[in-house]
Amino acid sequence: MKSFVLAILAASLLVVIPAPCLAAQGQVSASDAIYQAHVSSVTLDPEVFYPYETGTIDVELTNSGNQTVSLAHPDILDTHVKVLNPNSYNSVVRLGPGNVMKYSFQIEVDALDGTYFPIFTVSTKESGSISYPFKLEVDSRNLTAGITDRPDNFSMSKKDTVNFSLANPRNAPLTNIMVTVSGEGTELNPSQKFISSLNAGTSIDIPFKVTPSQDTDLVFHVSYQNGNNVHNTEATLPIKLEEDKTGVIPVINNVVLTSQGNAYLLSGDINNAGITDAKAMILSVEAPAKGVTPYQEYAIGSLAADDFSSFKLTFTTNDLSSVPVKVQWKDSDGNTFTSIEKVNLRDGSNGASNSNSKGGSGSSGSSTGPSSSSSLGPGGAGGPPGGGGMFGFGGARGGGISSFYPVIAAGIIIVAGIVLWKKRKWLKARFRKS
């Protein structure tokens, strides 16, 4: 009986002893397998999805134990997530101690705005499944685009700055942002701008130099990426050309015309009635007049706002009824502006007519002030030198005080008539007495 009991104890020892030996051969118990292999990271690209957008979910599993784990049938479980590559991981993967296994799922999000919690799951051969929930955010908000700064008004061929703003209201960065600007009849610098990335909750201002030559719509087209998905948005800035409220307004006055041989000398003052300084101002005559030396052109230089300068121009012409005077200047950006002031020599007035021209590397422009008037001072002419004077008679070549002889003569005649009228009784008495 005693020997029988000893035999049973020996058999029991034989059953228990092989277990450590099996563990040493790389096997793992069912209770330990799920703790050895764990999800070490989940990466979403894009980080925040748009509704019905595609992307990738990368899941990494790490074997932190000292035994091999067999993995099979990985999947993403959620009614709002569609896996586009379900057959990519059909084989069983043996994950050794300290190793990492990466699963990459191509997905499409079938959901509206909100926060969702899909579950990653993978089966182990030794035990049950490993399940790991993660956060997935869906947001339909676009990149915000708009004009943050612009001039009060746009003027013909005047360079102005427009600040275009981009803001990212989402909870993840947007990348590869390209801003393209277009506008018919408009010079733009730059016409494109690239921003590699705009982080969540941040904004950026992009300055554009705009030089319009006609009414137009300035269109800012923006393309950007969320992950590998391309999105677009636009902003429009209507441009309607108006008078430049801050520009130079040239006014010619105190005009005097005299003859010099076969030519004429036009002298006077030019005033800057605007609120912006004029740079490199030059005066000259236009057809039908033709400039001749010594004052074919007259350089004023810089003319400050509300300041004036004298000028002289010599020219020949067959028509002295009016003389077109071209006034050309530059602004602080180097843009060139031109105004044609038609000085009327018959009634002593002049009116401004706008003229655009391209000068050097600057852009063309025009004066935007109202028509100005000027009067001929002493020595002014109502016609060509040597012609009729005031009231159609008298007059003298060259103007000066001689141009007032008819007025003086008429005044003497009137005064003599008044004296004779008052002395008429005395004169009659004298005649009778004679």
C-alpha cells in the first residue's frame, strides 16, 4: 500500500515539471499574452478629418515581454469608419520580444462633425483579442480667407497694398497652402504666395502690391491640403477706380505770355493742391505747341503738398487760343503720374485733362483733382502777340503796360465826357457871349 502511494506522487511530479520547460521554449500562457503585446501608438493622417474624407490610421503594437506572441486579423471597428484595405494583413504575424508591429489602415470617414471613438482590435493565437479605442475628430470648418487691410479707394495706375489674411480655425495644422491672385488689367506683386504649414488656431497676413488700370474683381484663390486631401476656398475684392483723395493735384495760375522773336515765353506758378508730395516734377508743352530752348522742359523737382513753384516754358505754335501744359511727377513708390493742364489764353482760364503714360520703370497715372482756373496777370494775352488788344482795338506786341492803353484811353474819354456834362451851362454861356 505504501509503495502504491509513492508511485502516484512520482507521477504527479512528472506532470508538473514540464511546464517551465515549455515556457523556456518560447510558449506563453493564455493569461500573459494579452499583457505582453500592447498598443504603443495610434497616428491619424490627417489629424482631424473633414466629413467623408479619406486618410490613414497607423497602429503600432509593441511586445514588451520576453516571449513571442502570434497576431492575426487586425481591424478597425466603427460604423463611421470604412477600411479600404481590409485584406492587407491576412497572414499570422509572430511578434518577438521587444519588437514592434505597425498596421496601416486606409480609411474613409463616413461621418459629420463630431468626435468618435473607433476600436482597433487584433487576435492573439495564445489568448483572446487585444482591443484599443482611440479618438477620431471630424470638422467641416474651412481655412478662413479675407481682406484685413486695403486703401479707402483705388486710383488709376497707383500702387497700393492689400493685406490678405488666412486663419486656421481647426484643431490640426493645414499644409501646402498656395494663394494665387488674379485681376484683369491689374499689376500684382507677388501674384502667388506659398505657405508650407499653418498651425491650429493661428493666422497669417500676406501683403500684395496692387496697381489697377481698370475696374475689376481681385480674386484670391487658395488651395491647401488636409493630409493628402486638397481643399479650396476663395475671397474676392471688388476694385472700382475713384479719384485719389491723397494724391497730388497740380494747379497752374498767374500765367503770363510774352513773345521772344519767333517763339513765346509762358511763365506762371504751379501749386500742389493735394495732400501728398510730388517727386521729380517736370513741366513741358504738348501739341499743337512745340517746346524750344531755353525752356523746352522745366524741372520743378520735389513739390510739397500745399506748396507752389514758378516755372517758364518756351515754345512755338500756330494756335494761341490754348496751350496744353503737361505736368509729370512721381510718388514715393516711383509710380509716374501725368496731368495735362490746358491753359486758355483767350479768357484766362485753364482746365485739367487726364492723360496716362508709362514712364521708365514706374507705372503710369493721372491727376485726379478737379479742373483748376488761372487768370492772366499783367502782360497776359488775349490772342497772339501783335494782334488785337482788349475790346478788339489797340494792343501792343509783347504785352506789358501797353496792353492797358485802350483801357486808359477809354477812361480818359469817359472822364472828359463827365467834366463836359457838368460844365455844359458854363460852356453854353461862353459860346453865347462869344
